Amino acid sequence: MITAICPGSYDPVTLGHIDVIGRAAATFDRVVVGVVRDPHHKQTMFTVEERVAFLEQALSEFSNVTVDVFHELVVDFARKHAAKTMVKGLRVIADFEWEFQMNRLNHLLAPEIETMYVMSSPEYSFISSSGVKEIASFGGKVDELVPDVVARRFRELFPNGRPGAPLSPQE
């Protein structure tokens, strides 16, 4: 059985994530979606329990996909699940630059684990978790960007949206 992992913070899971995971599920016998417990590079909006529940509901149609939480090096998480492949989605050039650096570091730590990059489907290439959170927090509709369970949670959190307008990066 060939196992791959799909690691990420999934804060929250988007339809772009589901697309990449679904494509991995069609390629590998088993896919373990790894949710980073406490990402060091960002503050999460949702608890790890919420992020796992969102993923489990959104991925329920895939019988060969499971969700697990990790808080170690991603290569150690892959080894724990006997995965020889890590699947990552790429949307834009900036994703590639970050992933290239991570790829080289991971290869140094675990040359036996290969990273496979899946280009985002065009209809999802503009979706980011941070963009979704900003839209939702101001009361914008995110139903076409995230699974239903996530959209419902955003409506609960921000029934009327925040006052004001989003700040530009220059402000």
C-alpha cells in the first residue's frame, strides 16, 4: 500500500485544499492529511479540534483519506505513517518559492521522502485561507470558497461582519 501525506495548517480548509487532497486520494492507496497542531509561522483562528472536524466532514466521501494531528517535523510525521511521498498544492509563484526552500530542507533531513507538487485547479488558484478569513470576518460570503461546514461556522462567528473596511498592506 502506497501512503502519502498532505500536511498543512488548514486554518480553515478551503475548496482548493479539498481539490488537492482529492487528487492525491485518486493517486495513492492511502492519504493521511496532517494538521499542524500549533504552526510557528502563523496564529490560527480555529482550534486544532475544529480544523480536524472541518476536514473530516469535508473529506468524508474519500474512504482512503484519514486526518491526523502532528507537532513534530513533517518528515517525522511522514515516517510515522510509513509515507514515502508528501503532497503539496501550489497556487502561485510565491507558493513555489516557499515550498522550494522547504523541499530542500526536508530532503536534507529525509532524502527517502519525495515531495510531489500538485498545481491548483484554475477555479481554486486564487483561494487562500487568509483571504477567506478576511472576507468572512467582514461579513462577506465565502460559500463558494470553503466546505459548507466552514461557511456555517463563519456565519456563526461573524453574523454581521466587523465594522470598517479591510486595511491595505500600506496602512
